[in-house]
Amino acid sequence: MAEAQKRLSHTTLKRRQRFHPKRDVRPAVLAKANRLVIRVAAFIGFSFLTIAILQAVLG
């Protein structure tokens, strides 16, 4: 019984990891979105540091 559950969960996991072109987002689109998120986060962090440094210098 436990062996059957193990096998079922393994096949379910394998099926979930496979790329389905009509249902899933393309990996290239995900990579592009990841790059965009990293750029936005870097911009926000840089802006925060710039404002903090300016306040320290001017105030």
C-alpha cells in the first residue's frame, strides 16, 4: 500500500514538472520576467540608498 502511494506521488510529481506548451508559461517568458523583477528590485534598492545618502549629506 505504501509502495503504491510512493509510486503514485512520484508519477504525479514527474507529470507536474513536465512542460506543457498549451497550459504552461514558456521558460523564455519566465526568464524574461525574472530579469525584469531583478532589475526593478535593483532600481528600488539603488533609489533607496541614493535617498538615504542624500539625506545624510544634506541633513
